[in-house]
Amino acid sequence: MDSAHTQYFMQLLSTHRSIRRYKPDPIDQTLIDTILEASIKGSSTSGNLTGFSMILTRDDERKARLYDMHEQQEMILQAPLVITFCADVNRTRRWLTLRGARDNFNNFEGFIVAAFDAMILSQSVALAFEAHGYGICYMGTTLDACIEIAEFLELPETVFPVTSLVVGVPDEEPVKRDRLPLRAYVHDETYQPPTDEELLDCYKDRDVQGWERYRSVGGEIIAEMERLGITNLAQYYTSELKYSPEQTLESSRDLWRLLVEKRFAAGAGEA
Ligand SMILES: Cc1cc2nc3c(=O)[nH]c(=O)nc-3n(C[C@H](O)[C@H](O)[C@H](O)COP(=O)(O)O)c2cc1C
């Protein structure tokens, strides 16, 4: 591999970031097909079973429906393309059946493996669009609205929406967001829990920068933080303004309900 190749890839990683404002310019269909095909071929997948599907939404009226499901995140309306990535073993199971093989993967492990495949693919797709100058943002709200989205996209048994990407021409140039220092993530040979002091030291910059970033939005959010008695970033994260325990529990229940409905729950909870 030549060093230009290496440098290009490292640069792609270093400029990878979420874009939340888009120009309306459409994306050429041939380019979309090229990027998706290259991403599929360039992504690892368990057993080469490719346990994923992608559903493309470009129609404005259908995007408006998704916008409501995704907590009205404006970028869904702005960006010309929304891709919903699904864990999908339906296709594989039909092939197994048609070829006289035993049915399988309609169980919890089947879901986890297919969900990983879909997530791995989504990051390849994200990087490939970025390599062509487009911007992307993941939509975690896919999980919160999984029941409505599954119905809207007419997902059959053993197909489950795990994440979405909005894709389009960036209309902003956000600064790169921080990550924790490497020592927070990497352990040598065995897991080595940090002391409380070491852990807080890893979050030292995040505690300041993240707090300032949310506060810089100004206006209503500051008033809301004050009303709720939020005095630091950690408290903000689990407040009702971001990821409240009530909301994540409610989403967890919906996820489980849909896993059961889509026949992905077998084996889970059994000793
Ligand atoms: C699975 C997943 C779901 C996400 N969901 C949302 C979302 O719903 N809305 C949003 O604005 N950003 C979303 N993001 C973007 C993250 O907030 C973002 O990746 C993170 O803050 C780091 O910033 P960066 O991507 O610019 O480096 C999501 C990211 C991931 C990986």
C-alpha cells in the first residue's frame, strides 16, 4: 500500500464527522449505486451471509413521514437521501428454505449478528459518501421509533431497523468533536478499571468542552437546564433533555416488542 493511500485514509478518518445542515442538491442515482455496491463488497460480514438490507427514502412526502418518526430532526427534510439500515436474515432464510436447508437465524443471536453486519456496513457507506464529498449523520432515533419505522417501511419477519443515515451536500462546517484520550479505551491484556481520579481525568476536557457546546446553543436550553437543576454535562446527558432513564426504558420495551414480533427473540432469556 503506498503512503498516499495511507495518508488519504487517515485523513478521511480525521475529517469524518456528523453533518446536521444540508443543501437540497440531489445525489446522482448511479453514484448512490456505485457507493452502496462498493461498501457492500468492502465490508466484513459474518459467514459472508450479508445479514443486512438498506431502504432508501428520497421521496419528499415519505421523508416528511420519517421526519416525524425521527423526532423532527430537520436534516431529514433537508438531505436528499435517508438510508435505513436493517438487520435482515429474511433473505437468507428464504434461500435456505428454497434450497432444502434447515431454517435458522430467526433467533436472538441471529438478530445480534445481523445487526452487527448492518452497523459495519453503515460505517463503510458513511465513509464512502464522505470520500465523495458528501456529509452524513446517523439517526439513533431509528431505535426509538423502531415499531413505527418497521411498519412504514413494510419490513417482513426477521427484518429489523437498526440505524439510519441522512446523506447530502453539507451546508455547515462543524468543528471536529473530541473523544476521550486513548487510555480511556485501550486495555493491555486484561480489563484494567481506572480509579475514580483516573476516570475523571479522562473526562476532564469533555466535561468542559461538551458542557460549553450545549450551553452555547443558548436561550431555551439554558433556561431548561436551570429549571431542572442541571449543573454539569453528565447530569445533562441523563436528564429529560437528552437520554432520560424513562425514555431509554420505554425504547427498550419497544425494541423488545418488535424483536418478538419480528421473530428475533427466540433463545433470549432462556437459561
Ligand atoms: C448510532 C448513532 C446514532 C446517532 N444518532 C444521532 C441522532 O439521532 N441525531 C444526531 O444529531 N446525531 C446522531 N448521531 C451522531 C453523534 O451524535 C455523533 O457521532 C457524536 O456526537 C460524535 O460527533 P461526530 O460524529 O461529529 O464525530 C448518532 C451517531 C451514531 C453512531
